[in-house]
Amino acid sequence: MRYRYFKFIKNENLFIVLLAVCVGLLSGVGAVGVRFLIRLFQRLFFGGNGINLLEPMRHLPWWYILIAPAIGGVIIGPIIFYFAREAKGHGVPEVMLATLLQGGKIRPRVAFIKALVSALCIGSGGSVGREGPLVQIGASVGSSLGQVFKLTEKQVSTLVACGAGSGIAAAFNAPIAGALFAVEIILGDFGVSAFSPIVLSSVMATLVSHYFEGDFAAFIVPPYKLVSAFELIPYTVLGVLAGFAALAFIWVLYFSENMFEKWSFPEWLKPAVGGIAIGAMALWVPNLFGVGYETINMALHGNLALWFLLLLIPVKILATSITLGSGGSGGVFAPSLFLGASTGGVIGILFHSLFPHLTATPGAYALVGMGAVVAGATQAPITAILIIFELTNNYHIIIPLMFSCIISTLITTNIKKESIYTQKLKFKGISLKEGREESILKAIPVSHVMSTTVTYFTYTVNLATICDVALKSPQHIFPVVDEEMNYRGYFSMEELKSVLLDRGDLANLVIAEDIIEGTQAVPLEANVHDAMDLLGHNGVEELPVVDGKKLVGIVAAKQILEIYQMELHKRELAMAVVSKKKFNDLTEGVYVGGGYRLDELPVLNKLVGKTLKETNFRRDYGLEIVMIRSAKTKKEILPRPEYKFQKGDMIIVVGTLENILRYQEQEELTAGGPYQVTAA
């Protein structure tokens, strides 16, 4: 770390804490600014005070309600497409991706663009929340400060988490929930070193929000108490239904994203098309416009009919999915709260009408339902529980709240491994729950790292011959095979040394089969993560690799670590370059130093239908694939061994100009391919 301006600060942890305070202050100001912009755009589009939407909408002509979201889409589409594509969608997955694979690096412009387009989307009627944008804005602020002071990747990621937590804290006046959100969702790590600055940052953001806007309450929560132990039954039902509502939300959201991405229509115009669809729905159900806090408050006070609450659940899921899928910008947190309030309201009305003396009013169930759907969708029950608790400041709600949230989380995690945030990363080939190391190691087949030059012995070779050969070999373990190269086991150099003293007496009596100490081997179809597990379990540095029963090579831990470092560097390089350049610009190539360049190339016809593992791409072409653009999904994904190439796929590769030119000289490409590499 270089303290260019803060040389007087000797303690590194103190420096991070001071930066975290700055992140909290700036994120708080950003949150206030976004709320101001949302009110401003709502007044411009719909009139009124910029806070309540339902009342002014009653006085607007139907055609204006229909086109208002489309007008917003026409404005935000080009801004996102040309200036910051990371601002598209709900933002949190992009923050998680930055902490996972980019060392916490987020472009500074993202904060400004995200604030503008999210406020425009919400202000013009987009059915999204403001919390996701606040998370991404705060994360961008934290990342920018970290980059300015040239911090390490871990420290930058900590500041990104500080900004993310500050966004949630400022959105709900909930500093504890904000801090836990950053730790539980963004970092996934409860380390004390990271938790302290995150807490301070969240507190500062909340104080800034209080200063400018007062100690406001996002929701007006009615008095609550647990009426009887019988209520655990309806709260159990609520937890189950909230879990399924969360699953439906995740499925429809990403189905919508996939449908819009596959649609061959100008990317920058898709938000306008989505806006027309939202406007048409709002003609019948105006409550789906905006963040929906008015409707949530009505549900909390039991002011909505049963049939209307039942209608709101699918309509809100569809409206939010269309808004985000078409390219709008906003969060999924508020829609999750909306769905929870509606689901809880339904359960509350039903059970309170049947058991009025044993159950609380429907508003209490709406409140608990808010936490339950958030817990199920995000798979972060602690954050969900604390947000609702901080909104109520009522300890009596904890029991039913914890009960329903945990049940909802159990439902979603048992049916679907990915949350509403990590699902987007999964589509890119990134498994956040596995962590960076496992994600990379599982993507590399053993065949890419094994050595085919192996010193081995047939099982009948005597000790004298073994000693003469093995002592000259750099290997640590030696496979034993039969005459047909069928693997029978291995012995180590340590085992061989134990019989060296008796070499003269045993030279012609002991054979290779007599000193076999293990039979474990790595299957050729395994990945290097599996190989590392086997190496660790057997306590050895090397293991034979077998194809069925045949010995085909040997894999060493040293080779795996080297390939891991290389793959890690490639992915960071690809992410850095692709994030700074439009994807299509890479057809011109980018030199990255050391005689290598990054290029976008079409997949050869002869590779179509084959998996990456089957092609032996690295061996045959001398190129490293760092990213694939799927022709089917139109998404950029990290290469996985099981990925099957499709016609029209594009690949980003790293390699020498010579190897790239050799790839392009293949018959299928030169027959008419438009992508040509130049040495200029």
C-alpha cells in the first residue's frame, strides 16, 4: 500500500477504517441523491409530490400511463448501452462478480450512470426497487477509493463491501442489516478484520441519511404481538409459500432475461419495449409501478382485499421480470418485500378469518412475509431477519420472523442452489459458493496438466533395476503396470529408500509388485480440483492418471498450482480488458504484453458440437480461451470443460500472433470468415 497523501498514518488497519468512514459518508450522500432523483423524475413523469404514485395516476389519461415507462426506456437504453453496461439489471451480481474475479475493481463511472438510469427507470414507472442501485453505487464508491490509494485486492474488496452495506443501511435506516448484508451476501465471510470497517461505513451512511432526510421510516409498521403459540402453524405455512414465491420470482426473472437476450432486436431499444408492456399492465393494476412502498404499507395495515393480494403476486413477479429482463435498471429487494407483503397478507386474511382470537391481524403476517420472501430469494436469512427487526424495533416479532425466514430459506436452498443474485453468475459459468479457487480448478481437466512422460515399472522388474532407474528420476512416486500397461498400483521414493539397505540381499528377490503401497489413481476425465483432493487424501505430491485401466500419465501438485496461477491471471486479464472495451471491439485484437494478444474469434465449424474438453483446444492451437460468447444465450461465460461449442459462438483467446493467424488459416474460416487478424 502506498500512502501518498497519508504518510502520517502508520497503522494499515486504521487507514482502512478511515477510508471505510469516507465510503459510508459518500454512499450516504449517494443514497440521498438517488432518492432525490427518483422523486424528481416521478414528478416530471406523473406529477404530484414525487413520493406517492397512485393518487396522481388516477388523473392521467390511459395513453400516457401506457407510454410513460416506454419513454423512460428510450432514454435509459442508449445510456446503458454506450456508457456502462454494468448498470443494466439489479446490480448486486455485478458487485459480487467484482469481488470474486476482479479484485473489487469497478469502474468509477458506474456510480453516476447507475444513479441516473435507476432513478429514471423507477421515476418513469419501472417495477423495480432502489436498494440494488444503492448497493452498486456504494460499491463503486468503495472500489474507486481503493483504486485511488492503490490498495491490495483484499482491501479493495473490503471497501466494496463497505459501500454495498452502506447502500442497504441508507435505504432502510438499518445499519446492522446493512453490515450483515455486505458480509453475508457480498463477501460471504464473517472475518473480524472486514466486519469492523463495514459496520462503521454502514453507521456513517445511516447518519448521513438521517441528517438530510430525518429519521424516516421506509414502512409504517403497525403494533405487533404474538397472540398465541398456535400462530406457529400459519407462520409455517407462510414460510413454505414464501419460499415458493421466491423460487417463482427467480425463475421468471431469469427466464425473462434469457428471452430478451435471445431476441434479435437493438439492445438499446429493448427497455422501451419492456416499458410498453409494463404500461399496459399498469392500466389494470397501477400498484405495480415504481418501488411499491405505498402498496406494501396498505398490506401492512390490512387495507387490501384477498383477491387483490392474490392478483398482485404474479403481476408483480411478471412486471419486475420484464423491467429488468428488457434492460431496465433497478433492484429486486423492494419487489421481494412487495411479494412478501402480498403473500403474508393472503395467509393473514385466511387464518385471521378462521381463527380471529388465536391469530394476529393480517398486517402482522404481511410484515413477516416480507422477511420470508427476502430470505428465500437471497438465501440470506440473517440479513432478512435484521432488516425487518430494525424496521419494527419490536423484539416480539423475532420468533415468528425467524421461524418463517428459516423455513423459506430451507425450501429455496433445497430446491435451488443459486439465489436471485448468484443465479446470474452461474449463467456465466461462475460458482460463487465454490469460491474462486474451486471455480477455477474445477474448470481445468487433468489432461491439461498431467505429464505423459512417466517413469514406470512392470510388476516383474526386480529391485536392482528399480533402484538404478528410480534414483535418476525426478518423480516422487512410480506407477506399476502389467505387460499391457494396465495400472496395478504405485510405490513412493520413501518406500524405495526403506529397502535400499538390503539391496544386495534382495536385488533379485524383490520385484516391483512387492513394494506397491497404494492403488489410488486419478481418472483421465477428472478435473484438477478432484486431483488435488485425491493428492491431499493420500498425502502424496504425485499420482498416476489412468484412462480406464490404462496408465496414461502422472499429475503433480506443483503442476496444478502453476496452472492455477496461470488461469487466475488469464481470467483477471480477460475481465480487465473486456470491462474496458466493448466486446465487439476485440475483433481488432488487443496486445497485452509479453508477445501475447487478446482476440475475439469465431468457433471453427469442425469444433461445433464438441465439448471444450474433447477439442484439446490448448494443445491443438496453442491458444488459451478466456471467455466464450454463446450464440444461443448471447451471454459471456467463462470456459468450462463440459461446454459444447455451438455454431455462431465467439471465443476470446490469449496467444501469440503466430498461433492466432494459424488458427484463422483453418479451412472453414478462410472459406469466407470476415474476422481477420492483422499484425499492425
